[in-house]
Amino acid sequence: DHHVNYGSGSGLQDRVAFVQNDPSQYDASIRLADLQVSDTGTYQCRVKKNTVAVHEVIVTVEEKPAPPQCWAEGEVIEGSSVVLRCYSQ
């Protein structure tokens, strides 16, 4: 039907668009810009020509990890062993 249904309160209105200007030319692909963790969910593509075809895609957006904090445990002495620890929230 040449439109995107954004769902209620999704905040996608300014970030979703068809890849091709005219989806009736057999490409109803959409582009999600500036992905956010809140965009995680099930997306449905419904294409209607002579019949209706529906396909669902589950999108999972994960947060970028925080920069790790790293340190050496114990004294760093040439020829001995050392334990390197790294932690990220």
C-alpha cells in the first residue's frame, strides 16, 4: 500500500524509509537508520499484488560495550608471569 506502519509510540517515523522510492517496483525493502536498543522487535513485511505475502523478521539491537578497564595484577618483573585483567560493564 506504499506506506510504512510504524506502530504506536515507536519513534521510528524519522528513521525508517523504503530503500527504493517506489515499492510497487517489486522491492519493498526498508532501511532502519540510527538503530537503538529500543528498536529490538519483530518487523513484518506485507506485500500485496495479486495475493498477500507476509514475512516477519526479528531484529535484536544490542548495546555497544563500554570501553574495558584493564590492569595488571602483581608486580611486572621481566622473566616472571603476570595476570592481565580486563572488565567491561
